[in-house]
Amino acid sequence: MISQGILAVETRGPGLYEFTVRVETFVAQAGIAAGLLTLFVRHTSCSLLIQENADPDVQADLDAFFRRLVPSADDPEMDYLVHRSEGPDDMPAHIKAALTPVSLSVPVMEGRLMLGTWQGIYLFEHRARPHRREVVLHLAG
């Protein structure tokens, strides 16, 4: 049995956006007791993460780390970048997406995601302006 869907995640700029509850709802409605859920984001300047969802400082620190690791293209250290057609955050967003996953796999048992106690599913937005991101869900059991 297979269930598929697409979730839209609205972002307001850089950062991590949790959508675990929406994924849990999809899995519950699919009626598949055991299987594997694959999530895939259909964009080249954001990514997906499974990360701690108890302390918001974790998300803030991850975002701050990646901003330091890959600064904006208008930072003097990034003057080697050529691709700037959509602004100074464009190529750095592609680099961050290349360093982080665009797909995830989560086991499903007894009709539930087998995430750990403090794990949540996040879209990691790397662009400065708001976006509507699409995440494809594929549950095979």
C-alpha cells in the first residue's frame, strides 16, 4: 500500500520551520500500520532536517552557525561567487542546501512516526524573503 501527498510550508525568511504535526496527521490518515515515509523538498535553496524540538535555542544556534559558515554574497569573504541573479542570499542558499539533506526517511510502526522524544521535522529555509515551499510525502507499507 502507498500513500502520497504534498505539504506546503510557508516561510518568513531564514530559519527552521517545524511541521512534524502535519506529517503525523498525514501518516495517521494514510492508515498504513508499518512502512517507510520519505519526505522530499522540491526546491534548491532550502532543506529538511530532523532536529531537537524541545529547546528553540537549538534552531537559533543552527541557523546562526550556517549563517557564519556560509555568509551572504555581499560579505567580502564571498566575493568569489558568480551566481548572484536573485540577490546576495541566492548562492549562499544553494550552498547551504548542498550541505544539508533535501530528503528524509522515517520509519512508521503501529501507524506512527518513529521519531525520538525530542525529534521534530523541519524545513530549513536558506533564503532571506518569504517562500511557499512544497514537501512531497511518500509512505510505502
